[in-house]
Amino acid sequence: MKLRDIKEGTNGKILSGSTLDLEREVGDITTDSRLVKKGDVFIAIKGERVDGHDYIQDAVSRGAQALVLSRTPSIQIPESVLALEVDDTVLALGKLAAYWRNKMPAKTIGITGSVGKTSTKEVTASILSRKFVTLRSQKSYNNEIGLPLTLLGLTPEVEVAVLEMGGAYRMGEIEYLCSIAKPFIGVVIVVGYAHIGRMGSLERIAENKSELVRSLPSEGFAILNRDDHRVKAMADVTKAHVVWYGLDEESYIRATDVVSEGLNGIRFVLHIGDRSYQVKAPLLGRHSVHTILASVAVAHVMGMEDQEIVHAIKELPPGLRLIVNKGINGSTILDDTYNANPTSMLAALNLLNDIEGHRIAVLGDMAELGHFTEEGHLKVGARAAEVCDKLYTVGELAQIIARGALQAGMNPGDVVTLKDYQEAIDVLKRDLHEGDVVLVKASRIVSLDKLVAALTVQNEVVQ
């Protein structure tokens, strides 16, 4: 990418650097001044707590050769730096990404759903990378800032870009992301209770997620989970070809005889049309089969041979979101602290149920559930009562989980309520013993990652 591309892509007004050679190559594009290196482009974005415009001097001193701003800076910018002023730097970032994406030959794949987006993105990219030069969203770069930054990493050599698309904040968000990325394939995983506090209802969430398949071209492909009736209904609102996946016998990409082998992964029979294959994968929990099936559907549509796909599944990296660590006192820690909602909580408890040992769950608050807060926490508590030998809850909302477990018949002596992660550290350091298998899960606001760090034998990952 050249300075000319930055100028044309953002359509910015030149504040400095008008005499620069616009054919000069640029480095990375970033919104974080701390990451700027010599030759990079810094886009100053005003967030809820931090305004990137306050760090323009820092970006320049680190070697930025171009800046994109939405107001005239208070400092004098040297003429050796191209500074462009736009009305809105977030929109300018999106325009630049769309401009760059249109210049690149890669096919783009969008993935959305209430849970499992990142895992599905990672598995899909891992399988496709066996045949294609593949770019994937880094971390959970799935919003109006992260997705454009991913697309700006496209090069002429990249054949496929696998992109996570969020849409948890407002209607129209995924439609906007699609206008930038122009996906050829769209995957919808599931419609669940994550962010229902913002969106209001499952129907609204489904409408939001359907923006992906509505945006696909007629020659494109909608990969839909036939086991979720709200996702299934999205076949009626897309003009793209529909490919079904799931456990439903009408699915073209299907699994039967699914068996969880605890920490050793899962095995199942994979059906691609009328062809069947015995498959073993290192992903944890029976729910992971849907992640694999969605990824297989994408690979199939992209033209990969069955045997290529089956081999790629066997070679998948373990762990993904859930990480198995060696814990203190001979315990095993299942770190699933990235985030939580009722669907993912129940899936994690189902995995715990498949593992031999003294089963302990440390469960914290689930945020942004709105009117479903009470019912969602109670459902998790009821399942915990069926699975766990001991339950610890952390946080005010998680007390509802404890109540649900007690209502489901769990022994009161096996249910412990804790105020915060610090109290949990103190109690669990005392309580854990050899043979304990400990699931730790909550929304990020509970900071149970700090609990995991305190309970883990450093640098000892089981998988």
C-alpha cells in the first residue's frame, strides 16, 4: 500500500505533507500509537475513554509517515508526514478498507453468531490454509474498527480472508461490515442469548445476524446451521446458494455418532453428501462438532477435496478458546474465562461432565442478559447441580446460579458463594486438591482470568 492509497481511500484533506511522493510505500496501519513503527500509518480514533488525537505526537515520534485525523491537531506536524483530515476517522477507516479490499483478489468469508464466532473462524482458517493462502481476523477483530484493520492486511498473494463479524451493539452493524468486506460466503452459527440485554429479544438478534446472508451475492453461499430454527429461517432471506450443516439428517454436511472423549477431544462420523468418514478432532466438548461442520461446509464450497478436509481436521490445533492448564495441588484448570452467556456456560458444563475426576465449577456473572438475567443464571445453576461435585459462584448475579443449583437439589454444603475473584483466589487456594477438575467461566467483567493465573502452575499447559 502506498501513501496515494491512503489519500484516495480516505478522501482526506491534506493538512501537511503536500509535497511528499505519494508513491512511497507505507508500513502497517494502526489505531494504537504504542504500536507505531517507522513508516506506519496512524489513524486517530476517539473512543469512549481514550482519544487517539491526544497521541498524535507519540505516533509521529515513533516514526509514523501518515496520519488520519478528524480535527486539526494542536501540534505542528512536520511536512515529512502526510496528515489527512476527515469528518469521521472510524468511517474513514472503513472507506479505506473497502477501497483496499476492492483492489485485492481474495474471496472473503464472513462468520457470525451469538457464540462460537472466534472458534469457527480459527477452525475454518486452519482448514483452508492447507490449500489456500489465508488471512484471518486477529483476536476478536469483529467490529467497525477491527474488521477494517484485518482487511488492510490483504496482499495480492492472499486467496481467502476469514472474517469474524460481531453485530452485538446495533441493527445494521453487520450490514455495514458486509459493505466493506463484500463476503462471498457467509456462515451463521447460532442465535442465542449473548447481548440480549442490548438487542431486546432473540428475534431481534436473529434479524441482526441475518444481515450477513442478506448481503451475500446470488453467486455466493450461505452456510446455515440447520439445527437452530432461527438460523434455518434465514434461508428465506438470502439470494445466495444455501448449504446446510448440523446433526439434522437433512443437512448436507452432517455428523452422527458424536462422542466426547473429555480432554482427548471428540470423534464422530462426518457425512459430506452421501460420503462418510470416521473423524477424530482435538477440540473439546460435543458442542465443538458444529464448529467443525461449519468449517467443513466452507472448505467444501471452496473446492477442497474430502480427504484434504478430513486430514486438516485431524491436524487442528487444540485449545482454541478453552485452555487446559496444570493447576496447583495436582488439580486441572479448564480456563474458559474469555466470556460467558447461558449457551456457552451450558456447553462448558457439558464438557466438564465428560471428564473424569472430582468436578468443580467456578462460575461468575453473565453480563448483558437483560430480562433473561434471572432465567439464564437459574438454568446454568440447574445444570451445574447435575454435573458438579462442588460449585463456587463469584459475583452478585452468580448468586442466582447458586440458587438455581440449590433449587435443583444440590447439597448446600457443596455450594459456595464468593464476592469477587480475590476472595475466590483465597478460598480455592485452600480448597483445591489432587484430582480436582476445575472449570472457570464468567463474563470478562468478573476478571476470573486473574483467578486462573493464581491457580495455574506457570508455563504448565496440559494441551
